[in-house]
Amino acid sequence: MAEIDPWGSLQIEDYTKLFEEFGISPFKELLPHIKNPHRYMRRGIIFGHRSYEEVVSAMKNKRPFSAMSGFMPSGHAHLGHKMVLDELIWHQEQGASIFLGIADCEAHAVRNIPWKECHRIAVDEYITSAIALGLKTEKSHIYFQSKSNSVKDLAFELGCRVNLSELSAIYGFTGETSISHMLSAITQSADILHPQLSEHGGPRPVIIPVGADQDPHIRLTRGLASKMRMFTIEIREERSGKRYISVRGKTAPKEALREVAERTERELQTRTRLFEGHVDIQTLEMERVIEITREIELAHNGYAFIPPAATYHRFMSGLQGGKMSSSTPESLISLTEPPEDAAKKVKQAKTGGRVSLKEQQRDGGDPERCMIYELLLFHLTEDDRELEEIYRACKDGKLVCGQCKREAAEKIQEFLREHQKKMEEARDELEEYNRLLA
């Protein structure tokens, strides 16, 4: 099985392999059930998910749900980060409460960035950009790992349920890996699960939009969410073939199991049998049993976490091809760089054009290999019909690279000018975060 390193420079060539190797489900199957899907969903940029059905159900039925992501303040916010912010903002528009974590503990442990610099980058780049892109702070919980006692306390509790062998299997940690680096992985799990703490309204579906390189964090956290539960619930079968639900108490006290037996028998009008360590319930109403056991678990000071959902989006390529990387400035466009500089990068970007104009007009271009088309696909064109026209004109040889670059350069300049203007306006909302860090 392939190994995914969330701190490395992985570039995934075949996303379909992730369905088989890591159990990620194709996203396109859910698309018909989503009202007004984001362009990343419509265009296949979001290609996979884990348990997103629960989020779709919450949106459809107006039930509480949250969306969460974290940003490691190690450099400039760029278009790759904008993708995640776009997804958070879209979910906020669908009714999600937003949790935006600043992973300053991770930046300090993994990148060795001084605390003060972590905090400056976080405020000046990430938080300001989030507000400028449309995040409503009054409906969001923006926090720093190092300043959140609830996240740190939960990380300690989660640390009791995972060992070094498990972390090494997931992340490839070795004897050279620092303890703080390992702790930062557990802290990320706490980030993901803490929107479900009672102080934030209790258990609910939480969606984490990520690139595929972050799947190790999702798998670890989903596993920890299950480990923290008091009960295991499964469907079993009698010798006669009749099926029933068995609720097993992993860490649940005896009185909690007794309550499960009494409540399910009374509320579901069914027969139950209480044994030492488990309850057998003659029903297949799984959703109601899960709801009842969750309420009982919370009443007995448990967490009753719901395993977090995730969506997986394709990586943006670098402007020169290959992977977009913060260590290669010419490969990316940051949200704070001068618009004129960004336009120059676009004009120098790799395209899918032919060697000569004559060949381009005769054979057409290859938009699938063009960084300019990718910019339009991901960020610069909201209208699907306009994008289709550009694609077809390129394939037919009617659109030449020079013209396409000029138009894309104008679009990126316009976007950055407007975005940076909004960033200046957003600075009025930053006082509370600067005060938090004082």
C-alpha cells in the first residue's frame, strides 16, 4: 500500500487508486443530492469523500453541522489555501458553524518557526484573507492551538488512546521524530473533534475539506473518535438467521448499559436482553439506537463523538507544471503579492499549446496539460459555460495561448486587487485576535 505523508511534497498522479487503497468514496455519486453545489464539486475538483452523506443529510434537513479546517502559519497564504477557505465559506452559506484553527503548535514543532512569527503570519495572511474572501466571523470560531485549553485538554485525552506504533504506521515516524512533532499530530485530531464538545453544542457531523495528502490525519481522527466512544453498536445474527442490534459497553458503566436496555425497550417498543457487558435489542432501527446511546453516553460524561467527514480535492499544479510549493515562489500565486507580479507569473506559465501557431491552429491545444486552464478551472471562472467555451476553443485551435494568458493575467490582477482591498477593510475585525496574542 502506498504511504501518504502530510508534511512531505507528495504529488498524486492517479487519484482513483485512493478509492481502492485508502477506502475513499467517489464524490460524484453524491452530487445529485446537493443543492447549488460549489464549482469544485461540479467540476470534479472535489473527487472523493468519507461520510459526507451525513453532512448532505444535515444540510437538507436543516440540522446542526460544522465545517473545520486548520492552517499552519509557515508562509504566505496562496491559491492552494484559498481552495480550503472557499470550501469553508460555501459550507457556512449552507448553514455550517465554522471552526478555523491556526496550527501554531504544528508550525513551531515541525517547521521550527518562532511563536511570535507564527502569530504574525496567521493574522496578516490567513485570518485576514479568510475574512476578505467572505468568512463571517460572527458565525465562526477562529482560534490558535497554543491558546485553546479545550483543544490541548482534548489532545491529552486522545493521547491516552494512541501509541507510538500506531502513529509510526500512519505517518512513518521514526526514532528521529521529535515528541513535539508526534504531539502535533494528536493536536490536529483534537482540532478536528473539538467542534463536537458540549461547549460548542455537542456531537454533530463535522466536515473537513482537505487535499488527499491530509488523509492520514482524517484516518487517525476517525479511529480516535470511535475509540473514545463508550459503546460499540453492531448488527448481529441469530442461528435462525434473525438479525438484531447488539450494544456493547467498551468503557460504559453498568448503569449506562441498563439505561440502554430500558430506554430502547420503552421507546422502540421492542424486547431487549441485558447481559454482562452488552445489550441485545430485537430491532434494526439503527439510527434510533445510535441516538439513544449517544444521549446516554453524554449523560455519563462521555464524548459520543461522530467520526468526522472529509472531502478530498485535487491539488493545483504549479504554474511551471509539477507540484505547487511554497519553497518555489514562481510555482504559485500568493494572496498578498503585488497583482502585477502575479500577472507576470501567469504570462510565463506552462501551457498545453503546440510548438508553433500553425500547429496550434491545425491540431488544437491540450487544456488538460495547461496551467492557465487550470487557473480558470479552479479559481478565475465561475461560469461553467464560459469555461466550456474556453476548453472547446482551445481544443479546436481557435484560441491561442498568448490571448488566453493575457485574459487570465487580467483576471488574476483584478481578483488580487479586489481581494487585497478587502483585506485592508478586514483589518478592523482583527483587533480581538491581536489582543488574544498580546
